[in-house]
Amino acid sequence: MSTDTTPLERGSLDGECEVPEAKQTPVDMQRLEQAVREILAAVGEDPAREGLLETPGRVARMYAELFSGLHEDPRQYLQKVFTEKYDEVVLVRDISFNSMCEHHLLPFMGKAHIGYIPNGKVLGLSKLARVVESVSRRPQVQERMTEEIAHLLESELDAKGVAVVVEATHTCMTIRGVRKPGSLCVTSAMKGLFRTNQSSRTEIMQLINGDRR
Ligand code: ZN
């Protein structure tokens, strides 16, 4: 082992937080429909029953929409920046999203809060929401999604600090399994100044939590 590698922090997903390249092959709608018919038959339903006739097509279109992020590259939203001398915290709070847990293919939904300290480059605010949308519209894990957003901003914007906090309700925990409605999963990823400087981290967490709690 080389000595210059920094040890990963506990819980860190460094190394697997790079968003994969956009898929070039289109969604195979026929295959999707067939798979839905298979699921219906496997659980004991009759896919030919009148009420279910159009279900495979509907579900196929729904999956294509929910996983549309696989076919785009979120980096595209981080290319148009403005040169500004502003070097204080920029925070966009309460960006709502919905995603699909890759372990159960059940939705999880919630809010993302994204803060960064610009390094001469400022991003259009709506672009942060676009990035969240793009990263969430694919089979996901909340921890990885949080890291991916932070990594994207850090690498593309060259920001002095990036803070991403995601809070979400997982239907795989509320409607099945342990059935704990109301439980909220909170994840965070801190980069640059927010990682190394305690007062910057405290400031951003106060801004994110605001007067809500
Ligand atoms: Zn799950």
C-alpha cells in the first residue's frame, strides 16, 4: 500500500461516487412490457384480465420516465457558469426529488439541500435542481446519490466547498419490511472547506436547518 493515500472516512463512498456515463442504448419498451406481464403472471394474476390489459404498457412508460436519468449526463447542467467575485455560501434548500431504491425498486422521496462556496464560478440556481433530478432518476441508494451530487459540484465547479444534505422517506421501510412510517433518512456529504473547516461546516448546517427545527 502506498503511503500517500488518504484513508477513507467512515461511511465514505469515495471512489464510487462518479456518475456513470449516459447509456446510449434506448429503453427496450417491449422487453419492459413483457417483464411486467411476467411479474403479473408470477404473482398469480391473469395478465389478460381486462383491467390489466394496458398495465404493462403503462408501467413500461412509467419506468422509462423514472429511470430517464440513466440516459443523460448531469455534468451538462454544470457547464454554464457565471464569473462572479462572490465567495460566500450559496445555498439552495428544499429541492424536492423522488428516486427509486435500487434494492427494492420502490420509491424514496424527499428533499436535497445543496450549498457551495464559489471559486469565481457561480451556477444558475435552477441547474442545481436539474442535477438532483438527473441523479435521482435512476436506480439509486440515498448515500451514493448524496456523494454523487457533491462530487459533481466539486469536480465541475471547482468550488471551495460543497455541502449536500439529503433527507428522504423510503417506501421500502414504510410500506413493507419494518413498516416504520414517518422515519426519515438523512445523509450528508461535505467537501473542501465544509469538510476541513469546523466553522464553515457549522455555518452551512445552521443555514440548512434554519428555523425549521
Ligand atoms: Zn429499499
